[in-house]
Amino acid sequence: MSQNIEIEFKNLLTKKEYLQLKGHFGIKDEDLFKQENHYFDTSDFLLKKNKAALRIRKKQDFYELTLKQPHKEGLLETNKTLTEQESDDIFKTGVIKEEQIINLLVQMDIPPDNIQYFGSLTTVRAEKKIGNGLLVLDHSFYLNEEDFELEYEVTNRQKGQTNFEQILQKFQIPKRQTKNKVQRFYDKKYEQQN
């Protein structure tokens, strides 16, 4: 089990902007890789209400359970590597067996027994080291939606924000209020249920 603080800047893109950035940074189709995010919450969206998220990410044969919680610097991520079997068991039952994750859910007044599988978001991703961070281009598919996104992951918030804003300015990309993937997924899921 590991924990880390995630500091990232993000901006939704048009398909044209996405293709422009992909071309400028020399990202070829063979540089792209696919990952699946499988999301969990309670039927009354208690994780969402707490601005938290619980997911299993599958990248090739690698599975990782992650709980994201608000933190003053960004998001606190608690991660646990899973086997394929452990991952499948959670999909089937919704039962989380990782003690640290269970304790964190309880601290947020979220009953671990009420967790259920909500669905998946598939992302075709490219990553490239730029400046003091990692530039990420994402093309995501979820709940009959499709979107494009630029992310910039950093360890220093101030330098990262400056570099991120310079990228947007250089390519004349308007700054757009951008929710993270799980929020976009949950908003769509909530909309479909109501």
C-alpha cells in the first residue's frame, strides 16, 4: 500500500486541439496505450459527495485499487496493487478487503459494505516529459461519451501552473473549467439515473 499527493492541471480539448498537440510533441500512434478505470461508489453517491473516488485501474496485466481524497495540495491517493483475481472478485462482489482503504472509507462515514461497481471509463493515453512535469494527452470513452483532455502532472504547484499556462497560450487553447475524469463519469452516471 502506498500514498502520494497528486498535483495536476487539466484542460478539456477539442479533437482539433488534441491532434495539434499530439503532432507538435511528436506522439505517434505506437506511443499510445490503453487503460481502463473502473469506478465504485454507493448507490447514493457518498464518495462523490465527499469529493472522493474509488477505482480499479487496469493497464495491460497490471491492476491497482486507488482511493482519491481531497488534500490541500491536490489529491491524496492511496494505492494498492491487486492481482487479476482480486480485481475480478471486487467487480463481482463490490467487497473491498484492503484494511487501509476500509479504514479511510469509515473515516469519511462511508459504509464499505455499501460500495458497488458503477462502470468503466477507457482512456487511450500518451505521456511525455515536458519541463518540470509529465504532459498527458487523453482520449476517453465512457457511458456513450467521448472527450479529449490535456493533463500536466507535477511535483511543484507554482512551476507546474506556469508551464501549463504557457502550453495553453502557445497553442491558443482557451482555459476551460475541467472536472476530473471520475467527476465527469459520475455526472453522466447521475444524469442517466435521474
